[in-house]
Amino acid sequence: MPLKSTASAVASTTTARRLLFLLALPVLGLVILTLSLAASNAHAADAASGKPAVRTLIIDTDPGADDVIALLFAMASPDELKIQALTTVAGNVPLAKTSRNARLAREWAKRPDIPVYAGAPRPLVRTPIYAADIHGSEGITGVKVHEPSQPLAEGNAVDYLIRTLRAAPEKSVTLAMLGPETNLALALTQAPDITRGLRELVLMGGAHFNGGNITPTAEFNVFADPHAAEIVLKSGVPITMLPLDVTHKVLTSPERIAKLRGIGNQAGKTVADILDAYVQHDMQYYGLPGGPVHDATVIGYLLQPSLFKGRQVNVEVDSREGIGFGQTAVDWYGGLKKPANVNWIAEGDAQGFFDLLTQRISRLP
Ligand code: RIB
Ligand code: CA
């Protein structure tokens, strides 16, 4: 082909290409818009159907027998829960043991991808208390413990929370809290701006209709650091609380534990052995037919919120010395006309919870 006609051919081809591109733009925009609308509709549909959206998750924990069940439950659910890290705090047992136990749960779940950061060794103000009488001297009932091969991550959990939440996209991170709220309270005090990165706090703690489990009025996680709970409840971050009001309705039974054991994998045996020992105290103390698996209900809520029911209420913590120390005051009927800062969960589908727990534990080694 002669040079001139080649050049004009190239020019007209370029013009044609430009024209095609301009024509394609609105179509491309329409495709992107349709896809993003479909995604948000799917998200809305999931939410409406009670199916969970995928969560970027950090779990703050004081393992703790029921914490270990919760951690295994969560680590068996990687499609929905993108666990960034476990952060540990003193609570059921001292920090060295809660941190070792978090690493043990990680080893049992075969999830070496999840770092464990150790956090606060003691509450903000009050004298430390522990619950080794419930969780055993090593912090996990019913099983032998050992020193896991994979170490803690370098650095303190509070510093990890601050740098991670500062770097996170707005409202992107869910923090599940299974123990005293000391780590987050310290992070909020040092860096109030981290609330920007938080989507929601989902925490096990508090008691209202049920009454307390460590005193007649207080639940252990709040009682162990009421000053931390006060800071967290005033943070302005969306909070869902799973208190004793619901955990004491989602109880084990011999059949439910037998089903876990019957899975036939090591994880099912470990969970059943832990629960068989862990629930004895509460069954005897409260005269219940089964025992609560407090912290695991937090994971159940994250995975299938439709299993639970609650209401937006105002919740405050009493941190004054005395019989009400650590009590969560819940304005269930809104009489005080104060801002509702907590989604307080009071009901749960026990069978649905244990079916989901069993199904997820069956995924583990
Ligand atoms: O009151 C129950 C809570 O206190 C649970 O989180 C249990 O692990 C203990 O930390
Ligand atoms: Ca706990």
C-alpha cells in the first residue's frame, strides 16, 4: 500500500478507534454501574436475608474456654470473616496464658496466617481479677495445653490497633471483643481518631434482665475493667452487645456436645472436651440444663445475625465502688430519652446457633 494512502488509512483508523472508544464509554459506564448496583443490592439482600456481609475482623480476646470455642468458630469461617489479627488481654487468666491460649487456638485451627499480638496485662484502674476457678489454672478447661511453636507477633496489641485502624479505610474494620475492653480503651485514649476506621464493635459483655455472673449485678468482662467499658460505650462507634441476657439462653446440652464430638475430627473432640468441663460450673451454680458458650455467640452473630434479636438502647456502666460496680444499666424502654448507643441482643436461636457452630467446626482438622 503507497505511503500517503497508508498514512490516511492510519489516520482514518485512529479516528475510527477514537469514535469506537467514545461510543463504548457510556456502555462501559453502564456495565460498571450495573455491577456496583448489583453488588450493593446483593449486600442489601444479604443483610435483609440475615446473611452476613464479608467482615474485615480483629478479635480481642482473653482465652478462656469459651473464647477458644469462639476463635475456632471464627477461624473456620474464612469466607465471611477476614481475620486480620488476634489481640490478647488479661482477663480469665493472666496475659501470658491468654496469649499462649490464643496461639494454641490458632495452631488447632491451622491458621498460621493470623498474627497474635499481646496487649494489656491489667485493667485501667481496678485491681486485677481472674476467673481461673471457671476456666482452669491454664485458662482452658478439659484439655492439655502446650507451648505453641508459632510465637507472638512483635509489638503490643494497643499499638497494633492504633496503626491498623488509622490505616484502614473508613468504617471498614469490625472489632469482636471477647474479654475485658482494656486494649481498645487504651487505644481510644491514645488515638481517638481510630474510631474512623471502625465499622462496628461486637462484644460479649454486660447483663440486664439476667443479672450478673461475677456479682449479682455485673458480668465478668465489664466487671474486670468497668472504666474501659465506660470509654468504649462512649466512643460513638456502632456497638452490638451480646450480654448474659442472650448467652444464658443459648445453652449446651448433652446432645449438642455429642454432635460436636461426633463430627469425628480433632477440633470436634477438642471443643467437646472443653465444653464438657467448662459448663459444669454454670450448670451447678444456676441449676441450668446446659451451660452458656458466651463468646462464641459473638461469632454466631457475625456469621448469621438473623439468629439473634435485640433493640437499640442506651447503656451506661457503673464504675463506682459498691454493689453496682461493673453493672450495665440498660434503658430497655427508653425512659431516659438518652441516645441509644448499643444494639443490645436479648434473644437467640439456640439450635440454629449450635447447628452453625457444628457445621463450621467440622471444617477444621
Ligand atoms: O462473662 C463471660 C465472659 O467472661 C466471657 O467472655 C468469658 O470468657 C469471660 O471472659
Ligand atoms: Ca472471654
